[in-house]
Amino acid sequence: MKKLGLTSKIFIGLISGAILGIILNNIGASYFKDTILVGGIFELMGQIFLRAIKMMVVPLVFVSIVNGAASISDIRKLGRVGSKTILFYILTTTIAISLAIGLGFLINPGVGLDMSQIDKIEPTIGESKPLVQVFYEMVPTNPIKSFTEGAMLQIIVFAMLVGVGLAYLGDKVKGLIGIFEQLNELVMKIVDFVMLIAPYGVFALIAKTFASLGFEAMGYLLKYMITVILALLIHGTLTYSGLLVVFTKLNPIRFIKKLMPAMGVAFSTASSSATIPVTLETIEKDIGASKSIASFTIPLGATINMDGTAIMQGVATVFISQIYGVDLSIQAILTVIMTATLASIGTAGVPGVGLIMLSMVLQAVNIPVEGIALIIGIDRILDMARTAINITGDSVCTTIVCKTEGEFDEEVFNS
């Protein structure tokens, strides 16, 4: 094991955890399995890893964005990088939701399905915010409160202002800029320490998930699951690989191999935000992206780029509409595409956030929100898969922006 790289160790932890979880799920209830293993050892290992990695998110996002904005002393360049990033995220999210709806109508996952066969769990859906409120709440009234609550959009805006201010002041605050650079080194070193336990944390999280989920109802929802996973695979391979080849001429297979550690953590945690430390480290050290650009695009992507979640929304909307016999007109489909794309801007990259976004989409086209209860039982598995796609999109965007700005190290990528 000592000779294996982090990618191999995380992959081994992920696969072995899934296998053990499925075996335990089929054994049945017992004190040893439910209390000692799943509720004890797996819970302890998984939560320690998850909390350790979440501990780094706020300081890493703040310090890295301040450094990134301060190092891009040319404000016009900062505007260019920001415009390219947001344009990429909006474009790929629109493609993702359109692809999902198209596959949904092609496969028809809800046609002929007897609802009585499906185990329904009562959904708990958070209250959605108007888009106007999302935009003005990006400006923090109390930055300290934003830090304590982990309000990522507000932290990003405040960090951008601090970074731009440092860039303008230049030599006058040279010492302060040096302190932020040293803080960045410190934070990344702590991330290295946390990643030492990543394979074991991934193993525990995956084992607990698969051991706790009931697989009996999955047969009835298989068409829905296959449609979502197929859309995720097509988007991940064709859309992202196509954009990567067109704009960078890089090998997409090599790119995915190098991104595997971050994808493994994303899959196990089901949280784009929790994966930020690993994604940043991977995109800089293994793929060759510029630190100044990556520190801006990755945290921003984890907050507003939800391609995987958009895919789930598209398929789920078609699935639930077919279950309830609601016909989706062209206007309704366009509404779904627009609502899902805009909703992704204001939702945090945390587990289960897709259900909040889905409720907004269903309400927009008058489909019963209660339909979420049909799919919530298996959403955790799909949540893990779509999070891996989300962080892949963030990384592809970062690579393209770095390449077009002439700040990509191909020697690192090809090593």
C-alpha cells in the first residue's frame, strides 16, 4: 500500500467500501452490523474525514481567492477570467439539462410504472429564494458572520474585494500579500495531512451508504437511475472531453486519470464544497493549472456550477411528469431549462441540495412536488455520481481558462 499513489488508494477504498456495504446490506439487521460497524466504526471514520475536509473549505476558499485576485494585478485580465468562467458554467449547465430532458423523453423512465411498487419517503425540502434575493445576498452585510455560516458566495465576493484591493495597493501592502501567500502554503500543507486519511474515510463513507440503503425498491426505479447515469456519462465524456480537446488540444483520458483523486472524494462525500481542497491540489500539482486562476475558478464552480445536479433535475422532471400523467409542452421544457440553469447559481455545493433545486423546477411547470418522495430513497447514490461530474466540469473550465490565458504548464500535465 505504501508504494501505491493516492489515486489508487482512494479507488481501492471506494470499491472495497461499496462491496462490503452491499454484502452487509444483504445480511440483514443485527447489533454488530447496525450498531458496531455501520453506526460505530464506519460513522466515526467517515465523519472524522468529512469534518476534517470541511474544516479546510472556508479558510482555503478565502485565502486562495485573495491570493488569486491579488496576483492578477491587471483588472482587465481578472474581468476576462471571470467572464470566461461564468460563460463556461452557464453554457455547460444548459447543455446538461437539455441532454437530460432529451434522454428522458427517449427512454421514458416513468411510463408504465406502478407507483404502489415504489417505497416513498416523505421529502424535507428547504425553502427556495427568489433570484433577485440570491444576487443581492451575494454581498455580505457581516463578513465574519459569512465565515461562521459558510456562506460561500458571500465569502467569494469579500475575498475578491480584498484581493483586488491588495492588487491596487501593490508595494504598499507587500508584507500583507506575503502573509497571505504564506497562509496559502500553510493551508495546502494541512490539506496534505488530511488527505493521508482520505482512502480510509472514502471506504467508511461508501460502506455506510451502501449498507444503509435499501436495494429492494431499486428494481422499480432502474430506468430512472440508468437514464440519469447515462446522461452523466455522456455529458462527462462528450461535452467535457469535446470542449477540452477543442480549446486545449489536451488528452482527455490523461486528464480524467489525473483528476481521479478529486473525483473519488467527490463521489464519497457527495459535496462539491467539501471537495474544493482536493480539487485545487489536484488541478495545480497534477494537471498543471495556474494557482492564481484555479484559486478563483474552482471555489466559484463549487458554488454555481451544478451540471450533474441539472442532469438529475431534467430526468427527474420528465420521470415525475410521466408518473403523474402531466404533459410537458415546449414552453414548459424551456422553462425547466431556464429555471434549472438559474437555480444552480444560488445553491450551495452540499449533499442533497439537488432536491431543493428540483422542487423549484417542478413548481415552475406545475408538477406535483410530492413526486420527489418517489426518488428520494435512491438519491444518495445518484448524488455521489453527479457530484463527481460537477467537480469534473469545474476542473475542465479551469484548464481551458488557464490554457487560453497562457498560464498552463503542459510539462506537469504530461509528466
